[in-house]
Amino acid sequence: MLEVQHLNTFRGPAHVLRDLALRVGDAETVCLVGRNGAGKTTTIDSIMGLLPVKSGTVTFNGRDISKLPAHERALGGIGYAPEDAGIFPDLTVAENFQISQALAKEAHKGGGIDPRVFELFPEVRTFTARRGLFLSGGQKKMVAIARALTLGPSILLLDEPFEGLAPVVVSRFIEAAQRIKAMGVSLLIAESNLMTASRVADRLYAIDRGEIIFEGPPARAFENLEVMKTIRG
């Protein structure tokens, strides 16, 4: 499915990712866990093509996509919901969906919204006429995930989807992630909270200072004192 090897990425003069490697299998949920500034968002942005990589490879379904622009990666099957949701504030929710529907038509994927997308967050139907500017943080995240699924991706990259949400809403989003996986879509989720990650991940990576310091099932992470100390600061 998705494999990253020996990835080195800079933000300006700062060397953020250092020889990073990870993989996500078919219909697998993987969490990338670390403190703020550890390199989670840079990893997601590098995979999505929003940041140029200095060296290393990003392979998707057996194809090296390291040099492809972000929109070609999206059309090729990589969905993305950024930490800030990326909702167009002056457009309605329906218009936000129309943009992704147009891209889906360009990718010859029909352009229709899979009914299962709205089943994840039924309340989205109630505010489709509302402008993005007037959505709550949780509503924006719902729309961002639903919009990303409109392109019919085979993998979904979620950057801090649970950040800033009330515990009951976090549970709703975790349930949605589980249902997305049941639809046959793999997930790579950047997450700061190890406990939250353990509720959704089949497997996780811990990252610190741009390097992977742990890979394995969540239960093993809790048993690793070095990982626990690093993530908790």
C-alpha cells in the first residue's frame, strides 16, 4: 500500500525528518505518535507532496510517487484531511464538497458522494448550506474527512483529527475511523495522545526529533519506558 523509506525533509534550514521509514498495509490503521514538533505533520506533508523531500522515497501501490505534485497524489488515491481542516471559509459545506466532486470526475471516479460518507457523520447533512466560516472545530473536521473520502481514496491521511475535541466527540471520530477502515480504506493518523492512538491503531510508530524510535502494536508502546517518557515529555 504505502511505504516510506529513508525520508529526509527540511523546513527552511531545519532538518526535520531524518532517514524516516514507515509503512501502511491494506485496510490497516497506523498511528504516528509524538509530541508537538516531533515531525508528525512534516511526515504527512511529505507523503502528500506538500513539502519537497531532500532524499528518500514515497511508494504507493508499488509506484514511486516521490516527485509527483500533491494533486496527482490525491487523484491517484491518497486522501488528506489537514490539522486545520482546510475548509474554504467563504464557501458553503455543499460548495466545499462540489470542489472535490469535480476533482473526482477529473479522476474518472464518477464524482458522486458515496452514501456511506454521510453515514459516518449524519449531522453534516444538516449544515450543508452553512459557510465554512461558521462551522465549529469539530464540524470542520467532519467536513474535511468526508470531503477527502469523496475522491474514493484507498488510503486516508489524517493530521491530528482528534485535537481539541471533547472526549465524547473523540469517541465519535474513533468510531468513524473504524468504519472507514471497514470500507477498505487504510488510515495513517498523526496523533499526540498515545492513549487515544491505542484506541484506533492496529500498529503505531513513535516519532521524536524527526526519527522513528518505536514501531509495533500499541500494547508494546505502553511497556516501553523510553517511549512513554519521550511522548509524555
